[in-house]
Amino acid sequence: MDGPLIEFFRAARSAGMRISPAESIDAVRAVQVVGWEDRDALHETLALVMAKSVEEKAQFEECFNLFFRREAFKGEQPQPAPDAEGEQPEGSPMGGEGEGGGGGASELGRMLMAGDQAGLAAAMEQAAQEAGVRNIAVFTQVNLFARRILERMGLNALEREIRGLAGTPQGQRLAQARDALREQVKELVQQNLLLFAKGETERWREKMLAETRLTAIDRRDHERMRILVRAIARRLAVQYGRNRKRDRRGVLDIRKTLRRNMAWNAIPFLTIWKQEVIDKPKLVVLCDVSGSVAALAGFLLMFLYALKEALSGLRAYAFAGELMEVSDILEGQPIEKAIGEIMTKVGFGSSNYGNSLADFQNGYISTLDRQTTVIVLGDGRGNRTDPRVPILMDIANRSKQVIWLNPEPRTLWGTGDSDMLRYAPHCRITAVCATLGQLERIITDLLKDQR
């Protein structure tokens, strides 16, 4: 493949485009046909091969224009002023032969004083390639790569030359040209940052958000968290979304094999192996939406309802002092609006686990069966009210399993008004769940365990 195209594919993937190896090969072959001379033809050819959706077309336009942008050097290039007789001043970087009239002129200095834009552009591109500017990952590396590029262009020799011409007009003009060059190099590095570090920056930011306590997520990051939640849920839904059958090779289904081979007097030419059916899990979710865990409850409800393709019969209940079913609210409107309505009706109050468990027992416990997994989200702090542990024991006996997700560290369980240690013996799993990463791991394990 051509080097520039490989780098362009890297930049396009960083911008979010999905480009397979086969599509990359198709793009290279198409460019070999149309050539590089006509920018419009190159643009249309690559867009046709690489962009597969409206979103990717927009990403392609931005990436193409940025990658193939080559602007001329900005600012006026300094020219050496002739003396009264129209000759170059003695010691000027433009005077003399070889290394200059004074013997100390640098190659970079001569290009700057001559206004050699083509030479400067070529030198900057070569130095950028040697410095590995396309490996830039974060914005804090801009000055580092800019310095490396300038050093490879001959900055050190240029600095010595400027010091040797200190106090002269030539020295001042050369210093101005050096400063303009520095800005130009910095712009080149920033351009490569936009091209090659966008994807890495986004992945780093998403990783940090996934490992940040949900209660500490800044409001400015809530929209990004919603996008991240949907992406994770969509990935899990694709992986676990349909009822699946898993071959158990080594266990022969004798009855079906004999029936299948009746035409051959039951001689087993065609064998049939036993299969294991993996069904969608049925979930009942009890969410504490009191003030202490309201933020976490909102993200859990958003996550689970984005997973509804992978789940069967998902029913959700919210409680603080009292419990109410919120399945219809979540199903009937956008998730963000639904969560706001739930919080308005039952959220941000003082939690009473005993009373809420009694409400569930009186109104909804008949919905449980041996295929149902019950997830309880809460810190187990009932403000010193009766925890009614026998009700949770009854729920555990009627259902397949009870999973309790607690946003507090285990060291705090049982301290103060926490009844967590009294509830824990009746739960199959008790886990700390304070971040999106922990939530994803728990739900993934739950989906894997369904048999």
C-alpha cells in the first residue's frame, strides 16, 4: 500500500470510521486507477469506497479536508535589506559562498531569509516524519513534538546564528522568522493531533468515565455517559440478545440420530449431537432512588433498558420510602425523560427498605418464578427502620437468585444504619457497584451465567 493512504486510513479510523482490511485494499486499487493529481476525483473515489453511512460521510469530509490540507507558510518572510550601494550587508546570512559570508550561516537561516517557502515546507514535513508526529496521543505533547521538529530542522544552529547577529537588523529579522516558523510548526502538530489522537483521546476519556464513581460524574459528562451506556448495552445485546443453542460435542443424541437414519436401517450415517438452550434472562430490578444513590439508580435503569433486546420480561420498581412499578414509565417515553419523571414521583426521599420490601410482597411477589433474577440496587441503609429481612428471604426462595449491588465499599457495610450484613446471607451475589465499568462486568457475568 502507499504510505500516505495507510496514514489516511489511520486518521479515518481515529475519527470513528469503520474500515476493514478489504475496504482498505479496495481504496488503494481505486486510487491507483484515478491517481493523485485531481483532488476532486481522489475525494469522490475515497468517499465512495470508505463512507458507508451519513454519519461516516460527515466524518470522511472532515478527515479528508484536514489530512490533505497543505497551507502555505503564514506571515511575511523577512528579506535582507541591501546597503546603500545595493549590496548585501557584510555578514548577512545571504552573503558569501558555502556557509555564508561570515561562515556561520545555517541552512535553515538561509531558507528563512530567502523566503524559500517550498524548501521550508519540505524540511518541516521531513522533520515531522522523523519526529514521529503521527504518534501524538494527547494535547500535552504538542510543544514536545513541535520542539523535536524544530530541532531536526536545524533550530540549534539557527539559535547560534541569531546570537552571533545580536543587535543587528539581520538578527532581528531572523528572530522574527524563527518565531513565525515556530507557530507554523505548532499548527502542523495540532493538525496531526486532530487527525491521529482524536480516537485515542476519546477512548481514554471513556475509560476514565467508566472507572469514575457514578455519583462523582460531572453534569457536563452526563451526555457522554449516556452515549457510553448505550454503546456498552448495544454490544452486550448483540452478543447475548437471542436465545442461543450451544453444541455439546461428545454427547450423542441417540434417539434423534436413530430417527434421522431410519432410511439406512438406523445405521448412523448422520449423527445428531445434544444441544444446550441458553434462554434470555428474566429480570426484576428494585432500585433505591433516595438521595444517596439516585444518580447510580438512573444509570442502572438506563443501562438495563438499553439491554432490553437481551433480556426477557424486564420489570423495574423504584423506591425510597414506598415502592412503585416504573416499567410502563420507562417503556412509554425516552429514557432520560422517564428517569426524570420517576425521580419526581418517588426519588430523593429517605429510604425505608422494610416498607418497600413489604410493598413488593403485597403487590408484585407473584411475578417471580424460578427463572427470574432479582437485582436490588441500594446501600441497604434504612434509616434505622425495620429491615424486614424475612421478606427478602421469601423473594430469594421464589426466584432463581437475588443479586444486590451496593455503591458503598464493603468496609462500610454494617456500619451506622446499614442493614447490608443482614440482607447479604439471602443474596447469591453481593457486589460493590459504584462505576459503569463495575456495572458492565456484573451484567456481563449475569448474561453469561444464564442456562
